[in-house]
Amino acid sequence: MDVTALRRETPGCAHRVHLNNAGAGLLSRRTLETMTAHLELEARIGGYEAATERTRDIEETYALVAELVGGKARDVALFDNATHAWQAAFYSLAFGPGDRILTGRSEYGSNVLAYLQVAQRTGAEVVVVPDDEHGQLDVTALANLIDERTKLVGVSHVPTGGGLVNPAAGIGRVTRSAGVPFLLDATQSVGQFPVDVHAIGCDMLTATGRKFLRGPRGTGFLWVGPRMLDRLEPHVNETAASVWDGKRGFTWREGARRFGTWEMGYAGVLGLGSAVRQALDLGLDAIGERATALGAALRERIDAVPGARTYDLGRERCAIVTAKVDGVAAADVKAELTRHGINVTVTPPEQSLFDTEDRGVHPLVRLSPHYYNTEDELDRAVDVLTGLARRGQPR
């Protein structure tokens, strides 16, 4: 991987130390030019006409996303964000009194709120599977909790608030054996390392374009496995989702596009396709190896600073690193890093509800390097943390 060339083709690298890829990765020049070219085409000939002219490239985005996760183009629907993609899958399931939704302690806050809403509305129950000794979802405990009342296992592959990588393939083996639907939120994992729906064994997967895929904001997607398709009833119907029969009925369209909507921002769709193609060209194995190594190096450096420590759980950890500096609020740490031209963010407790109940460590500073970052950039961030830790110590 030619990091120098990749940085040269990433305009943001000339202006900031970007350690906020778990928030939004930096666009490559190729993706930026793809999007601006389409916007210029829309301005020149009209929005509908521009979409018609780029039909082949738009369709190719579905195929590229499918290749990225190991599926087929017919099983992919595109959305304006990962949350809407996840909601399209979740709210298509039917729940009733006594049904159980099993999830993990690291589940994303918006997903948890959706579980709680459905539980209040239908009488279903939300069951939090305990963690194992490594702090990841306990697959054995999950297997013991599944019974005839279980209607869904919903898990975040990588949480928003830490470097943990949940054992998705182990979860998939359990759910497949039990015949229980498995919805995997892969928002923080797709683009960061290889993710294959068949190797994992999930039935539905959702992700965003803006994070480690380095695509534009306002893009996301849903993959639905063929065995699951007819078990779901899309919760929204419109002309892109179904075909009117000419009377008073309709039939769902083939494949996962029945979950989508007719209107899309095609500059974003094409930008997503460009970003996915770049990830495939680089190779997800190579991307994962470098990103994970940078995360491990940053974690080791921070833990070596007196007065600072990291809080990432799991047997397997990724490029997301969460940390705290003694005596300094997380927001103040972020502000100081920002003052030095270093992009990071903070983990709000409401985005990690069950983890906050369990550990009570949030808010934390979240630093998330990607393959185009350098060791020197990690050192610059750690130097700032070191200075803060010295000032934060009692005198």
C-alpha cells in the first residue's frame, strides 16, 4: 500500500490530522471528482436526465456494494444513511407479546431505542446478552438464551464507543442453527476490514458510506439474504418498492429494492460507488491489516502515557481507540486536539446505552485512524495527550 500516494490523493491530509474516521472518513480526490462531475451534469442538463445518462454507473453501485460484502446486487438496497437502512430491516419484522429481541451490551443507542419502542408497542421483551471475560458478546450465553420466543438477534459488529470487534461469525453460527433472524449493524466495520455476509452467517446487514469506506455523507445500504426476504414485510410502500396490479393490489418488487425509495441523491450514490471501488482495488485484507495495526499502535502509545488510559474491550480490537485523560473532561481533550489540527470526537453516553449502564465510562475521547494515517500523526496526537495529562495531574 503506497501510503504517500494515497495521502496525495486525499485532499484533507494536507490540512488536518484526521483521526475521526469512525465519524466520517476523508473523501479521496477520485470520489470527490465523481460527485462534482455528476452535480455539474445535473446543473447542465437536468436532474432526471443526468440520472438517465448515468444509469449504468448507478446500477454498478449496487453490484460494487454487493461485492464488498460478498452478496449479490439484487440483495442490496441503497439509503440516505445507515440508520434508515437498519430501520427498514428491523421494522419489517413482526413482533407480539412475549417475543424476545436479543442484543448485546455494546449495541448502538439508536438501535436500542428502536427495540424499546417496539417492546412498548407490542409487549415484546428486550434481552441483553452478557459479555464474556473479554468484554465481547458471550456466544455461549447467547445460545443458552435463544428459545422459541426469540424473534431477532440484533448486534453491532463494532460499537460506536470502542474498538471491540464482536464475534459476528460465532453469533451467526448460533442463529443459523436456531433458525433465528440475525441483523448485523456493520456501520463501523464495513470498509475498515473484510466483512462477508456468508462467512458471518447474518440474514441482514446495514452499513454507511461515510465512515471507513470514505464515501460521502448521506449514503448507506442494506443487504438482505434471500432466505430472509419473504419473511419480512417492508414497513413503507411506494412506487420503487412495489408494482400496482391495476386494481386495488400490488406485488413487491424482486430482491431487496422493495425496502428502498424512488428518490435518491445520485451524486451521493455515485460517490459511494467510487469509494467502494477504491476499497476493493486496495483490498480489504490490506486495509484491515494496516488500520488495525495503527489502532493497536495508538492504543499502546496512549496506555504508556502516565495519567491516560484506553478503554477498548474485546479479544479482537480494531482501529477505533477510546481514551480518557485523568482530571480533564473528554470535551476539553477534544478541544485541545482540535486546536492542534487533530480531528477526534467524543462518545456520548446516549449512543452506548447498555455499555454506559454497565461500565459508566462515557464520555470518552474517540480516536480512529485509517490506512492513510501515519505513525507521525499518531505521535502528534499522543504528544498533545501527554501535555494534557501532565497539566491534569494534581500538584
